Amino acid sequence: MLYNIIVILIIIICVLLALVVLVQNSKGGGLAANFSAPTQVLGARQSADFIEKATWWLAGLLVALSLIATISIHRGQASDPLKSEVKVADYSPVQQAPAAPAAMPATAPAPEADQQ
């Protein structure tokens, strides 16, 4: 149950992180370019700082939740393979192969002398 909640949070953070990264502009534009007056509450520099901090926080949360998800994965009861019993199914007996033909003599008969 905990694992499913963490996976859902990871997916939400991934979507938010993608949106925040797409809003940024590597040349200092992006969302900050829309605010030209420096006296606004979210001026050019403040919006760039907010977006950068949001990127770092979301990335950190993503890493932390990924580690927590790895730890919380439900693993079945591990058993010692050396102590486990092998259960043999009850099958009908295997049919016997037909008897092998009579064995060949170990020594070959001596060749007859060439008659001329």
C-alpha cells in the first residue's frame, strides 16, 4: 500500500518537474521574461530564483522518494534454497524401452584364408 502511494507521488513530482523545467529558459528568459517591471512582487529575478529553487526541491524529492520506494518494495518471504524440499510430482511409471538385441560377440571370427 505504501509503495503504491509513493509511486503516485513520484509520478506527480515527475510531471511537476517537467513543467518547471519547460518554463525555464537557459538564457535567463522563460517565465522571468514576462515580468519586465522590477518592482513587482514576482519580478524578473524573484521568478527565476523561485523556479530554480522549485527545480532543486522537486529533484531532491524525486531522489528521496525513489530511494524510499526501493526500500519499501514488497519482497516475498525469502527461503534458504539449501533447506527447501524438492517436491516430486506423482507421475505414472515410464514405459520400459524394448530389450536390446543380443550382444555381439566380443571377438570377431578369424577371417578365412584366401582360397586360390
